Amino acid sequence: MDFSTPPLARELADRTRVFVREKIIPFEKDPRWGAHGPSEEMRTEMNDLAREAGLFMPHGPREYGGLGLNMIERAFVFEASGYSMLGPVAMHCAAPDEGNTHLLDVVASPEQRDRYLGPLTRGARSCFAMTEPDGAGSDPSLLATTARHTGKGYVINGRKWFITGARGADFMIIMARITGGPHDGEATMFLTPLPREGVVLVKEQNSMDSSFTGGHAVVEFRDLVLQEEDILGAPGKGFEYAQVRLAPARLTHCMRWLGAAQRAQDIAADHATRRMAFGKPLASHEGVSFMLADSEMEMRSARLSMLQACWLLDQGMRGTTESSMAKVQCSEAVWNVVDRAVQILGGQGMTDDTIVNRIFRDIRAFRIYDGPSEVHRWSIGRKVAKAIKGRNEVVR
């Protein structure tokens, strides 16, 4: 096993750390970063800075101007970008655009690559419409949005929610179930430019997190007319393509939020070495030093799990179970780290005097996004039970 950091990843991660500290962290006080994420104007300004630094779209395909990093390389660079929650937005490697980039790179036709992937790599925004209020989410088999086959094309009707980045997006990937025709009942992905007739942004949803450009929205499809050429990949492959997107996307979430957790840990540790209590610095008290130690160890364990899953994907393996494990480990580790940081900061941790307060609110969502911890545990547990049944002998 080789645990060394790839030279390219080390160099880019070092540059990213400097870039985030010097160019992006000052934006954290900008009033254009609101409850529904940074404004489009602010995002564009930060994107331009990332381009100047040679750090824009690190995961994007080289043919369209991206850096073309593999999963292991992304792990180091994305974590460095996440040291500010605005870092991934600036470098255009935040969700949902990062996951959509990977999906299009794997699945899209040559024409769709030029129409959608090219602009996305150059700075366009996208969204992914799968989650529904009355069904599809953790259990995608409950997909209720329909794509009625008419012989001339498809008519989409349905309602989605928690659609990240829908406001202001340039295009959308839609998951719908075909009714009629040769693929009746099969889940399929469609592409559509935005804005357009038949796609209605019903409302923006107020959520605890606030780092995604465009926020989250409820979207309705009202007789949206699409054609065969708007199908992403092949009809009936929707659930299969969702797995293509989800395994890497879980891991890139881990990368970015490990960076945010590291920021909270650094702020808490700095405070603990400066703040005096009962005649000595807080960090000298075991109650605080043990919290700092636990946070450091949990981040290390989560990071190693995530890196191993990334390595599997780089070898061409699916890594479904490993990415699922890493997602649970990372989401719960970073929550513990940031929660401890708030505790160490005391009353200050409850205010906006530091970024920890905002990280705390944002990071809570990670135990839900891309599958709640409970669903991942249920899936992993079933695999454990299945594996033990397949063994010829168990030593008791």
C-alpha cells in the first residue's frame, strides 16, 4: 500500500490552501452570501479568481478546459477547497455541479457533451431533479414523476423538492418514469435547458444550510415537452446512472466537508491555546484537550476510509459499499468535530464571531444528503448478513 500523496495532488492542494485563505475567506463577510447561498454575482467574481489561480474546475474533463483530476487527486484538492465553504463554489467543484459533471462525462452523448458538459466545465450551473415530496428520495423506487410517451416525444409531469441550485441554473437533469411505449415503467434521465416553459420553480425552501448557490427549491413539471434526443444516455437506465453519480458524489461531499471540519478544529484549537481558565489555557485542561484529540483522530479515520474508496473508483471498481461506509463515517465524524468546536468556543461558538456557527448549521445536513446514515447502515447490514450466510463455516 502506498500512502504517499501524489505530487500533482500535493502541489494543487498547497496552491488551493493559499488561494482559499488569501482570496476566498475574505468573501465570508460579504453580504451577498445570504440564506440561499452566495449570489450569482458573487459566485462569478470568485470563479474569475479561481481561473486566474489555475484552480477552476479541477475535476472537469480536459477537453473542455478542466484539470481532469482523478478521485485520489480530487480528495486532497477538494478538502483544501472546503476550508472555506465558499471555496468549492469559487472553484466550481461544489454540489450539484460536481456530481453532474461526472455523470455527463460518463453517460452523455457527443452532442450532449458539447451542449451541456462543455458549458458546465466553463462555468455554467446545473441542477439534478430526483427527490420528491411524496416518494423518491432515500428510496428512489418510489419515483412518481412521469414521462408520458406520445410517439413524438415525452410529456413530463411531477413535483420535486430540495432541488439544489434550481434558481438560476442553466440546465437540469430530470429523473422520471416513462409511461407508455417500449420502456413503460422504466426510470429514465432527461436533460433540459433552463428556463423554459413547463418547468416551474414553485418556491425556494428555507433550510439550515446556506452554502449552495441557488439554494434549494420545489420544482414542478407541467406538461414539459421533451424529445428522444433529450434522454441522457439510454432510456430505462435511470437508476443505474444514479449509482454512477452517487458513489463519487458521496466521496466528494466527504472531501469538502472534511475541509470545513478542519477549519472548525483549527479555530477551536487556536481559541483553546489563547483562552485562560482556572489559571491555565483551556487546551491544558483534559476535558478540552481530549476533545481536540478525539476530533483529530476521527477526521484521520474518516479521511483514510474516504481515500481508500477513492482508490477503488480510480481502479475502475464500483466502490458502492466502500463509498457508503465512508459517507457515514465522514458525515458523523465532521458533525462531532464541529459540535466539539462549538463547545470549546463556548458562548462565542453560538455567535457569528467565527465561521464555526455557520459551518455547524451547514454540516448538519451531511447526515441526510446523499442518503441518511440510517439507510446506509441498513444497506451495509444486509450485506453483512448475506456474506455470513455464504460462508461454509463460522468458528464460534
